[in-house]
Amino acid sequence: MRSDFHFFSEHINAMASVFSVEKFPDGSYGNILLVTGNSIFFKKSEDDHDKIGEEALYKTDFSPNEPYENYMPKDKNFEDFCFRSAILGETLHTYIHPERMPLWLHLTAIPLKSDKENIGYCAFVQSFSEAPDYSLMTNTTPDIAANVLQICMKLRGADDFMQTINEVIADIRKLCNAEFCCILTTDFAQRKCSVLCESLRENVSHNTMKDYIDDDFFNVVDTWHGTIAGSTCAIIKDKQDWDYLKETNPVWYNTIKPAGAESIILFPLRYRKETIGFIWALNFDVSNAMKIKETLELTTYFISSELASHQLFNRLEMLSSQDVLTGVLNRNAMNNRIDVLVADQEHFGDAVGIIFADLNGLKQINDNEGHFAGDLLLKDAALTLQKHFPDYEIYRAGGDEFMVLAVEPDEAVFAEKTKRFMTATASPEGVCFAVGSSYKTIGTIRKAMQTADANMYANKEEFYLKYPERRR
């Protein structure tokens, strides 16, 4: 049989190989063996071996009917592809970019006749390319193309990214006929993750993902790359898959199985070789698994790009309004905020409180201990302000000067908070401020700023009269 398959493969003028799949009576599969391949397959595999898998781990000399993982990384999606073709008799096609490869893979699987009841065979015809071929990416069934196009049009035409991405995740959940669908953003450098959006089917008793996110949840997220194992995604849809997950990733298994998971499909969201998030569907329509997988393989390509653009815009916006050293708002944001308040005629008569707080002794710290120590003091100063005024807006007006803006209807509350802050930061030991405040209407906010600034300088003079050694 092997010689017949080899003769067949050599008559294909492209990379061609034949795999056998062992079928068990319960419908699951066992060993998957590389039966043979043509000369093009072996030459191309050898030439690109460092791109296909880690050279030290996989054989380059071929022996027929050996486990496929002797020659390439183990891949559950590849195994499912073989099973569906060799055992279920399906002709399959895919164009993918596995995470482990710097290559795009164009693959067609064709079922072959078998003379053994418990063994099936399939032929693979494939090609590699380092750059994506967009004509192949769009070579899909009309219904998949329509679903992907609808999602892409929503994303590209969005004025409000968050509103649109919430609509998109609801569309994806319905497409998967899933109970739950979610996009999680990740920062592997900081070991943090957060829920971007989620959709839950009505009348389903399932907690939202936000209920599960805590400081330890990233430990679960950190295991997902290992489960995806360099492929395009992870699909858990039957007992054999769950048993494999329990063996290879008990951390995730013990988290998700008790939560009522019966099936799950998980895709990484990658942009320029960096994982920026994950998307998954829980308890989806497993009878439609291949169509869902092919749809999400295309969809995630576009979602990743739009998400990366959104994150870049947010970072730029944050940099334009946030003080990089202390994390509070910067002078640019302060000036813009004042302009907006003054222009708001509707709230012209509303009350506003202003506090100017100038850090005492910063120059002395810089001169005696260095600018690194001075930067630490500025960071501590910002944290102190945030601790005392968690509900107010805090700005670094420049250098060692901060401004607190409080749209506060109760003058007594504002005065009491200001008094407690002044008492707590009056000592020259630690974070020490010269403080001035004013309470007026929004219409006279610039006058309030002038008054608060003058009061602050008066307070600073009192401090240096008391502690002359700290004078700048």
C-alpha cells in the first residue's frame, strides 16, 4: 500500500504527502502516521525545516509509517484535519498562518481509499509562502465570506470603537451559536489582562468574564499559548479533546470545566508577532466546528489590526494628556479642561474648588541625592494627592507644582478635605506641600486659580520662615 501511495504522490507536481489515521470503535482516533511523501515534499521540508519546527527536535531522515510528530510539531488542529479527511471522507482546504511558523500555509486534504477497516488515509497537497496571498485568504465559501465582510465593514466604518466591538462580539457569538463569547486584551510584559467586550446568550445562567478576572487570572492566560501550541487556535469539542486538555493544561482545565464548559474555541489576536489578546466562544455549535474555525481564522486577522490601531490611538491620547513621570494629568490636559469649563455656559454658575500644591524641598533633594531621588519624590507626591482627593481631578501643572480641580457643590466638604490634606503634608519629613486654595464659580475659575496660586506662595513663605534650611 505504501508503494502505491508513493507512486501516487510522485505524480503530483507540488508538495504532497500521505497520512494514515487509526480509527477506534467509539469514533475517536489513535495514531496518525506519515506514510510517505514525494521528493518535492521532502526537499521543501528539509529546506524550510528551521521555519516549520525546531530542528533539534524533529527528524530529517524519513522512515515510512512513523508518528507524524517525529517530523513536525504535534498539532491538534492538524490531527482533526487528518481525521475529518481520512476517516470522515471530507475534502478540506485551508489557508492559515500558524503561530509557530513565519510562513503562510496553503493546504488541501483529499481522502484516499483504504483496504483496512480501522485505518483511513488522506493525501495532503501544500505550499508555503512568507508573505500572505490575499487572493487565497478570500478564497472561501460565500457564507463565510459574507460573515467576515459584514464584521470588517462594521469595524472599518466605526465612529465609536467600543460600541462597534460590542456589536461585533455579539455577531460572532450568534454566528458560533455559542452561550458566551469574549475578547480579552493582554499585556504579557506587565502580566495583565482585561475584558474588552463580551456577549452572553439570553436566559443562560453564566457569569460574565469580568466576574472571573482577578490578579491571579493571568496565570491561566499564560497557559493558552502552550495549549494552542503554535497552531492557529485551540478547539475543545469532545471527550478526547477534554482528556487531552486535562493532561496537558490542568490549570486551564480546572478553571473552565467546573464553570460549565462543554466546548470552547480559542484564538489568539496577534499583531506584528505580538499577542495583544484572545477571543473565544464557549459552548458553541460543535457540529459546525470547521465553518466556525475558518470564519474566525479570517475574522481575527481583521479584529487584531483594528484592536492594535485602537490601542495605539489610546496610548497617543494618553500621552498627550498624561504626565509620563507621575501618571496624573498634565498641563496640556489642565489647560484644555479649563477652556471647556469656561465655554460651558450652562454650568457657568456651578461651584468649583481649586487647590495649588507645590512640593517643598524638591531642589534640595535633587542637589543632594540626585534627580532619580527627586523623581521618586514627585511620584510619591502624586500618589499622596490621589490618596487625599480620589474624586477630584489632579494635574501636574509643571515642575514641582500640582493643581487639584474639584467640581464640588459643597464648599464645606471641599474645605474639610483641603484642611486634612494640608495637615497631613505640613511636615518637612517625607512628602511636604505648600498649599493654596480657592472656591468660586466655574465662570470665575481663572480668578480662582490666581487666588489659589497666591495663597500657595504665601503658604510656602511661611514654610521657609519656619524651616529656612529647606529654602531653594
